[in-house]
Amino acid sequence: MTNSRHLLQHFLAAIAYRTQKALRGAPAEFGDFRAGTHVRTPHELVWHMTGVIGYARTMLHGGDFAPPRLDTLAEEVARFHATLEALRDDLADAALTARISDAQFLQGPLADAMTHAGQLALLRRLAGVPVPSENFIHAAIDSANVGEDQPAPVAPDAWWRPDQPPLPPAPDPLQAHDARTPHAS
């Protein structure tokens, strides 16, 4: 298998990790949360993500992929991870010839799915149940694991609190935040 295919498999595992991070600990009603008119619910987003990854598989198998909507978010999530697993395995199959380049897999359907994982996290904040932040460089992402059972964060941000707004980007956000906050004397 080529280095780029290994990297694509790792990216699929990162999508699985970030999707589960956005869903882990969400309240049961989160699947139906709608942030606004014509904005996808989390359930609809995961359904769409399955369609995007299934579409990527058509670049290796041909045909079309239009998954029907499943009844529950849990069913959608399970199918999404099964579709990730199928694409991961497809990328390892030397007998399959893709109609697009590995770069096109990354810039198209895989980047799209990662964007939607981020949208799930944003919807959590809008729903009042924000996702704890972490340093993803240290995340325990394993290319073989694209399933629902993802590890807990290795490097959660110690400064994160669900009741405060996000801090500005900085090596130590607390120090940057404190430096900008006037102190009473």
C-alpha cells in the first residue's frame, strides 16, 4: 500500500475520532437539535456524512450511493462507522483502481466529512452542551480504528470550562486571557 493510502486511512481514523468526540456525552435529544431553518440536525449531518463517505467508495467501485435515512441517530452513527471501515478496507485493496487521485479523495469527500465533524461540535455548543477542547496532536488515533469505540482524550485542555466562552489562541490561553483582562487593584 502506498504512503498516501496509509495517510488517507489515518485521516479516516481522525474523522472517526473527531465525530465520536463531538457525539460523546451528548444528551439524547441532541440528534434532533436544529440550530435554524434549513440547518441540518446532528442526525441529518451524520446521515449526510455516510453519504459522503459512501460516495468516496463509488470512486473505487463505481455506481451510486444514496443511503436511506435511518430512524435514530444511533443507527446512523453505526452505519457511518461501518461505511468508514469499508472505505478504509477499500483503500488497502490493491485490486481496486480509483477514478480519482488520493489527493482528490482528501480534498473532496474526506475533507467534507471532517468539516461535518466540526459542525457537530459547533452544534453541541449551540445546543448548550459544548465539547471539551483538547490538543489533537496528541490524540490516540489509530488507523485501524474507525469504529464508534474511540479512546478518551490524551491531552485535554486543563483550562477548558463548559460555562465560559472559548479563549483566544495562544500557547497558554489562560495567560493570554488574563493579560487582556483588567485587574482590580
